[in-house]
Amino acid sequence: MRRKHVKRLSKTISAALLVALLAFALVGCQSTAKAEPEAPVTVVVPAPAPVPAPAPAPVVEPTPAPAPVVEPAPAPAPVVEVAQEKPVTATISYYGYQATVESYDGQATIVYPSFITNEEIAGFGAYLVKQYGSWLEGVTFDIGKPGVLSLVYPKGISKDDRAYAIEVAVAAVADYVEAMFASASEAVAPPVATPAPAPVVEVVKEQPVTATVSYNGYQASIESFDGQTTIVYPSFITNEEIADFGAYLVKQYGSWLEGVTFEIGKPGVLTLNYPKGISKEDRAYAIEVALNAVVDYVGILFAPAPVVEAPAPAPVPAVEPAPVAEVPAPVVYPYGVTMIDKNEDGAKEFDLFVVHTNDVHARIVPADGGMGYAKLATLLKMGKSITDNWLLLDAGDVTHGTNLANMFEGETVGVILDMLGYDAVAPGNHDFNYGTARLVEAAEIAEENGSLKVLAANVVDENGYFLFQPYQLYDFNGFTVAVIGLSTPDTKTKSHPKNTEGVIFIDPTQPDVLGEAQWAIDTAREQGVDFVVVLGHIGLDPDGDSGLTSDKICAALNGIDLFVDGHSHTTLPEGKIVNDTLIVQTGEYLKNVGVVQIHVKNDKATGVYPMLIPAAEVLDPSTSKLAQAFGITEVPDDPEVQTYIDYMNKQLEAKMNVVIANVPVKLDGARENVRTKQTNLSKMICQAMTEASGADFTITNGGGMRASIEAGPVTIGDVNNVLPFTNTIAVVEVTGADVYAALEHGYSQLPNTNGAFSQSDLQVVYSKYSPAGSRIKRVLLNGKLIDKAATYKCATNDFMAAGGDGYTMFGKVIQEGKQLNEVFIDYLSAHYPAK
């Protein structure tokens, strides 16, 4: 089941557009009439109520004589026999199922999905009789084999009339299904009306009346032909939503809908059919109404709760409580935002605690100096036993980084965040490593199964629609807090570009841009928010193409009280103040847990105090004065969280035995070899890194390769033995001169083994007998000498990109990606598939 507020902006704007599109037909068929038909008509859209003006429509000859296209004198069948022609066909798509319609001269056949019973088909026939009873004279129904309904009607009906009847049939099926499954759709069922004859006079084909509906930067196109209007709108609008919007239209324009049917075709296209003969001027006027309807409906969607209160109830005895029914309707917020009540104990003075983490990189168990989630769960339970005034936030890069997370596409971390009671997460660049679709899916699952929100007010698709909920509201005894999510625009390069194809990351400091942070702040303030928190994976280092940092955002925008930051792995023990905004960040890997204490009095924040709880003190409470003051001698692992971690580790062990490739020869990863020369394994790893990153070449360290792979089947565990670390691929900018310097550094210890030895897919000509610093004679890329003045893209690992193993000559990181073991698994699977 999809989240109701994913792409929330797209849903609400598309709703407004659809209102305009349907409203178009409402006006367009007020002043038309039809001439006598050639023969009895089976199913025709009923005409509207007659216009008060006595004059007939100008397109119809007012003579009482029979229509000239019909031979008045009876003639033998051979004289009027219509030449055999191909049937008129159509496909009805509804709720993901399809039915086909074929209409021959004298017969129409509807083939339903085979699971539909004869009783259900009979029910549909009864529905047709109820809606179009007077039109079905002379028509018989025949239910054949399951799923087939044949309608037999008098011959001689024109092909155009049959096509018209099919359009009505399509609408009737839609209406009938909606009548069964959604009460709202009953409003859009064709009303029973006096039958009107089908038009005989053909209106000369003319250019369509066109328009573009624009609102808040979104557009839909309208084309109105005589008798038909086609609208192209965003493809994700569902049939259920269309029914809801139709109900709104009927309520507003009920008398105008007579004679109108609509057909939902391929996603993004809505066709409205109404009686022909409407003038071009009427259609142009209908467009004006459509444009106004957009604004009206959007206003209804986005307007706050009505200011005008209901009249005060009549006096009642003092002992009687006020009627519950008189309570004002709750405020409806846009884009899926709700107000979550966190604490209602009535206190007007209390402390609110914002607990925050960032850049955990899936260190689920204690590693790299971090405390792990099982101990964090224990800390949180201790705190929550004292007060309910908590917000638990993570600033991104949380779901990717270790095998225990990566092998399950981040699911392990998602479950743990829910178990710990996290309120919100801002997507980090590495959270997109599984692809945008997977991240959106994970956000949906998180909300459907718990309270965790994935928030990003500046991440949109190519049409400008939100991919995630932009912000969320929380209430603590009437003190309301808005949490607004942001993701770094550098995600486009900090994760592999393929992961974010079709995604736009907006710089929130730019004015007049949909989704920018100032808009979200102002919107929250207008809704009565007392305290604004920006939860952003932005960072304090301008290390990407955007140059955007959290302090720049705080300097450019007003109204932010607290910025919970991530991405730069910065440790801020006491926070940082910029433009009256407190910026906090905890470092990385759960080495610290951040706590911001907010003192609240009479719905105002009177003090904000940041602090960090170091993992070292959690792992060894004897080093913590705070722990000693509370008599804490040990922080045990939370048993529930640890049980889940143990379970997932067993699942990981099973995954490690999965065969992913079959290699024909042994791949040499012996320590003494990969640290002194190129081997077939090191060359293959470098090729994998170049291929996965799109770089010009690779330079990585031999010390990162720790095992060989025997010929034959290769498992995930085999690859992890070769590349056991959590290093990720990185692409850096280097000059040709930097390449020579890097290789000189890597070859400097020969003939001794050296973990920094340069493994590369470049062709390197060197002399180990020359002095260190002058051993590299020539370096070739694809047979051509490297140009020392040129700039290249070099793939390496994040450790070396940061200067590890002495590689200080590498330039700016322009792209980040998956772990090296994932990259090599993908390469082996593609080039040496398992048998």
C-alpha cells in the first residue's frame, strides 16, 4: 500500500488540475441539441437540460422533415445493406484490470476478465437498464461463456454512433465499478435523463481550442475539439483520486454534467466526451472556467481551517458540558503533513530534549569507536523513563556502509530506527546508494509500519514534485515544533549519478524556488509553529560542486531555531551559532550522541543548551562523571535490539554463501604480491572500480586486498575476504603530474612490501633500481602517454582520497559510491556469471 503523502505536492496540484479539466466539460455542453437519429440508438450520452432561449441550436436545420441522411421510404435489405467493415474496438482499463469492447453492426461484445461471474455481468446489465432504460428499447442481452456479454441491437447504426456508444460503455463500466467500490464515484455516474437523438449534421473540423493550466509552477495542457476534450496531466493520478475530484465537481457544477462522459486512457491522459456542435466560443469560455476552477480548488486544498467560527451554542445548564459536535474541525496541512501529539500532560513549563545522530554509516554494532545501536537503545529507554518530551532525529547517511546493512539494501537499519523510536530522518547522499526508488519505497514502508518520517523539502523529480514529505509538526503541551528536512545538492555526485537520475536537489538558499527552505519555514510559522528545526544532511565543508554548507543556509535564511546537521562528520561539542541559529553535529559512526535541551515556558523556548554524550563513556561508564553521579556502572545492550541484530547476522552468514560468479583461474591476492606488483586480482579490482565509477582510470592501495580467490565458484563471502574493509569508491580530480607523484609515492618502498603500493589499471613503466622519487619513467592510458598538464578523473577509495597511506596529492572528491566489495561483486557477476 503506497504512502498517502509521497509526492504530496504532486497529488494536490494534480487534483486541482483535474478539477479544471473536468470543469471544462461542464460549461461546454450547456447549449447543444441533437437531430433525429438514423435508427434506434442503444447507448448514447444524455443531453443537458434545454437552454431557456427558444431558438434552436444554429447547427441543426429547424425543418420538421426527417434527417436528410436517412432514406425515408422503406427499402429491401439489399438496398440499405452496409458494406462489411472492421469493428469499432476499445479497451477499458480500471483498477489495474482490462476489458475489451468490439462493436459490429447490430452487436457489441464486451469481454471481461475471466474471473467475473455471470451474476456480476447480470448486475452490470441491470445497472445499464437503470441508467439508460429508455435508450435500450429493442436491445437484448446475452451472457455467454464466463466473462463475455453480448448486446444485440437493431442493425443500421452508423460506425460513428457505435464508436460513440463505446465511449458511453467505457464510462458506464467505470461508473459501475466506482459504484461498487467507492461511494464518492456515485456522484460522477451519468444521470438518468430523457434520451436525446444522436447528431446527424457533421460540424466542419476546426483547430482545437487550447490552453495551459499553470499553478505554483505546475502545468497541464488542454485541447478542446468539437465533441471532445483531451487533457494531459501528471501520470501518477489514480482512478480513485479522479472519482474524488469528480464528486467535488458534481457538488459545484451538478446541473452542467448532464450528457458528459469521461474516459481515463493511458496514464496522464483524460478524454471528455460531450455532445457535438458546441461553438468554438463556448469551448474557449469553458477553458476560462477551467482555469478559475484550478485556483478555487487549490484554495480549498491549501486554505487553513476556516476563521469564521460556528455560532455559539445556546446556553445550557452549568453542569452540562459543551457538545462535542461543536469542536472546530482540525487543521488540514498540505503535502501529507500532520500534527503529531508527543505529550499532553498539560505542563506549561518543561524541558524538551532533541536527541540526534548523523553519519552513522550503518555501524550497527560497536565499531570504529562507536557505541552501536543496542547500547543507544538502552540510553534512550533510560531517558524516556524520565520524560516523554523527546524528539529523536538522524541527519542522514545512516542506511549504507556495512555488510549487515548493504546486503539487505538498508532494511536492517530501517527496522532498528523504528525499534528505537526515531521520529525523522533526512536522506543523506549515501542513503541514495541503493537508488532513489528503493529509498522512496523504504520511506513508505517506514511510515506504514511506524512513526518514522523521511523528510526532504528540496528533493523533487523532474516535474518539480516532492519525492518525500517536506516537513512534519510535533506538539508538546501546545508548544509546536516543525522539523524540515534537507539533503545536500552534492548528492548528484557524492552518490553514483545513476542512483539519482531524474532527481533534482534544490539549493534552499535560492529565492523563489519551489521546495526551498525559507518557504517551508514561513509556511510552518504561518501555521502557528513555535520552534523550527532544520534536519539537514548538508555539512560545514564546501567539498562539492554546490559549495552549500549549513552555516551558509543559516546565514541566508531567517526563522531557523536549531539546525541538526550531518555530512561533514564534524564534531561540535557546544554547537555553533550563525544568525541566531544553533548548528549541532555529532561527528560519525555513533562516536557521540547529541542532545539539545530546550527549556519551554508558556509556549516559548527560553533557553537552548547543546551537549554530546561520547561513546567512550557509554562503553566504559567509569570514565563518565555523569554516569558516576547517577550510579551507572554499565550500559548493557538492549535485549530486544540485540536479538534482532543477532538474527540478521545469521541471515548475513547465509547470504555470504551465495555464489555470485565462476572464475576460470585462481585470482592472486597474496600479501607479498599485491604489495609489490600487479596481479591478476589487483588488475581486475582496478578495472571494476573504473567501470563502476566512469573514471578515466584507478589507483588504489595493495594493502586493501587481503586474500586470494580460488578458481571455480565465487561466493559473496570470498569477495568480502578479499576486501574486508568498509572503504567506499571515490573519484578525485588529478593532473597528469599528480598521477606521476602518486605512483612515485606508491613505488617508493620497493623492493620491500608496502601497503601503500599503487595498484592501477594504467600502464606503468618503472625501474625499481632508480632512486625513490624518480622510478616512474612513463605512464600510459590506453596506450597514450599521460599528459602532465591535463586533468583526469581517478577512481580510488575514500581512505586514500582523504590522504590515507600518504596520498596527499589527490585533489577534490567529485563523486562517491558503493563499498569496494559491492563494486567487485557487481563486476564478477557481470563478467563471470555463476554457472
